[in-house]
Amino acid sequence: MSEPSSFVEQTKVHLHKALETDDPVEKDFHLRNALQLCACDGVTDQSD
């Protein structure tokens, strides 16, 4: 079994930070980054 990609780890960090903050602007920032990382990870999976 391969270890999780750095995209997965970065996504987890952003999601945890989004849950921890009450600031809607910061929450939006972290959620957008998590979604972008998921999209990038999907692109790398398709290229294999």
C-alpha cells in the first residue's frame, strides 16, 4: 500500500483549519484550497 500523497495531507490540514476558525473569510480560504487540492490530486491520478 502506498503512503498518502502530499495533496491528501495538505487537504486535511486545510480542512482542519477551516473547522477551527470562526472567521468566514479564513474558512472560505481553507475550503477553497482543499477543493483545489482535491482537483489537482484527481488530475494526477488520471495521468497514471
